[in-house]
Amino acid sequence: TFQVTTAPTVASGTYSFGVTGTSGAISHPATFTLAVSGSTLLPVTLTIGSIGPEPSHVAQPYTLNFSVTAAGGTPTGQVTVSDGSSNCSVPVATGTCVLDDVIPGSKTITVTYAGDSKFAGASQTATHTVDYGGSLADLVSGSGWETTFTLVNLGATATPVSLNLFGDSGAALDLPFTFPQGANLPLHASTVNQSIAANSLLLLDTSGPLGQALSVGWADVSATGNVNAYEIFRYGPSGQEAVVPMATAPGPAVLLFDNTSLVNTLGTGVALANLGPQPATVPITINDDTGTQIASGSIPLAAHGHTAFTLANQYPATAGKRGTVQFVPPPSGQMSVLGIRANGSSFTTIPVMPPAGALRGSMAHIAAGGGWRSIFYVVNLAPQTSNVTLSFFDDSGNPLTLPLTFLQTGATITSATVTQALGVGATLVIETQGTGAQVSLGSAQLTSDHVSSGFSLLRYDPSGQEATA
């Protein structure tokens, strides 16, 4: 007889043993099976690390770090993280979970390790705050530029609001502020904290004194109440200005660009902000208007960093072309993207689109004739060829027949509807303008049998001003 003792780290299961009996030159081998039914699992230590950004905004991904350790080995299996409305499940070795919550408020985060055949499960909780707010991907102040911020409280009670400015390096960006409503004295700061009354607006302006050096960056808006925002940046010497909407969904994005010619040579600029507290690299893919890839690359950003550049300078393959730029946020990273179109002395911002697209959508305003022209940019975002239809309506809701020019081919038609098949990632560009004094006004609707997206660009030739819808 003999005794076998298992160590505390041995998992339950069956084990084969070899036994050999010997007597002089004679030996006899045999085997037996030992069943270990141990029901005592080893304890683990579950630790919740940093959570960032803290707080996060509605629809802004945030990252939770965790670790699961044990004295008797390496735990395996899954860890599940939930804040009550957003969930994430990853292998224990990953060490991070990314959640994306669209419901504001104080969150109780539960982190659960399920355990495995050797180690017991464990659970811990932490707290996190999800605020209203978002990002304004580009701002400019000084050297003739000024930026005006408009913040609106959509709620029925007063709410505190925080506006935080960051420069290209990610450091706090101090700028001079005035308050056009006269409620506050001028100040010089990188953070402005104010309370906005129910259903009220707060205006802030940063123009800088004469001779102030140019400052560029981006802004973060955060509030406990239901607050939205936009900014207008203006170049004083030309009188041109453009609107930057607040972005709340910092996921993948598609930007339509046009570096061809329309009255002047066009130029597309890109502004990109890293919303996260860690450095990030944003991969991009660039396709021409047929959907063919013509360039790719990656854009490094410091923590809370920002960059702005002219697309054709950074990626020469885009010069003289139309197409799309696809931006992919890095793992656990958040970004905000803005397009800027220059046409001579005029400029306007270009909306970025989620790559998921939609089956239908609308453009609330078009104008043609009397010095006005509208240019429609449509892209097929489906993984297969898609039939897209662009329909025009007048103010009474009747079909609006317009003279149309297909800018990629030069073909012209007069119609209230255009239907065309677009290949994967392909772009369609159509212009309408009248030669007489009569202005045709209305709206446009875009539909597709798969998914697509786009926008219209309005131009008033006498002033050169442009805007997008």
C-alpha cells in the first residue's frame, strides 16, 4: 500500500499512474487511474483599475481596466463588465473592456470573473459618470480668426456646463474669452464653467487681441443636464465663416472629399481630435470616386491631441480627385473628425458620416438659379453595388424639375429624380444651377436599396459663400 497526496493547485479530473513491481530480473508493469474530485476552487483577486475618460459623454466609449490574479497559477476564462445599459465580455487575459453608454447618469459598474475548473469566480463594483456633451473637432483663434461657441440647455432645470479647450499637443489651450450676452466679465482660461438656465443659451467668443498668434485645437463640452452645442469660426479679413456641430458618436467615420475644381481649385482639409487620455494612432483608407483605394496611412495623436491638414498635401494621391476617407478609431480610442472645404476665399465644414449608412435620408434645403447652385455628393456605403435615387421637391411638396449636370462625366439632364447604380464605395456628384434670375427652392430625398449617405452643398456665386446640408 502507498499514499498519493495532491497539491492544492491540482485541478479536478482523472490521472493515470504507472506502477511497476520488480523482483530481481523479473518486472511486471501495470497502470491505475486516480480520480481527483476536489470541489475546492482556488481564490482569486479581482482588481478594478482606471476608468477613462471620467466622466464620459453620452455615446462616447469609455475603457475600464481590470486584473485577475491568483497565488496558485494563472486564471483563465471570461470577464463580464456591465454598467446596467452597456455590456462587454472579454477573456481574462485582455485586461480591458470598452463600454458605450447612451443613457446619462451615475453608473454602478459590475465586473464579474466567471471562474474556471481551477479558480473560483469573483465580482467587484465601481462607479462611473456618463454626462451629456460631446466634442467640437476644430477651433481657431487669433491672426484674424475668432470662434464663437453656442451652448443650449434643452432641459427644464438649470445645469452646470464645462467647456474645455485642448491644443495640438493635447495640453490645455488658454484663450481669451468674452461673453456677448454681457453676463460675465472677460477671462483668459482653458476651461470655462458656467450654469445655464432652463431652455437658455450661453454664448462665448474667443477672438484674441490684435496681433495675437494663431491658436488651433478642439473643445470638449460636458454637462450633467441635456446640453447641446455648436461653434462658428470666422476669418475676419474675408468675412467667411463656417459651423462646427458638436459630435457625440466618436466611432468610425467616412468623409467625402473633392479636390477638383468648381470656380476655383478646391481643397479639402481634415481636422482630427483624440478624445482619450492616452496617445492614439488613427488608421485611414482613401478611395477615389470609383471606390478604388488610392492611399492609406495612419495619423498619430497625443493624448487629447489634435491635428489639422490639407488632404492633398499630406496624401498627394488625392490631388485633383474626388472620393472618400475612412477613419477607424484605434482600440480603446475615441476620435472626432471634421472636414473643411476651401473654394477660393470661401470655406465651409463638411459633415462626416457613419460607415453604416442608411436606406433613406433627406437634405432639408436646396437652391438653384438666381446666382445659387447646389452640388449633391452621394456615396454607396454598402458592401455591394447599390441603386441610389435622389429626388427633388419644391416647397409645396411637388416634384421639382431641375437642370442637372453629372460632374464626373459632364452629362446633363433635366429631371426631378435621378437613379443610378453605384459600385462599392463609389461616389456620385451632381450639380444643379439655373441661368436666370428665378430661384428654385426645395429639398431633396436620398434612398437606396442597400445603404448610402451624402450631403448637399449650397453656393451663392456673387459672394462665393458656401454651406452644407
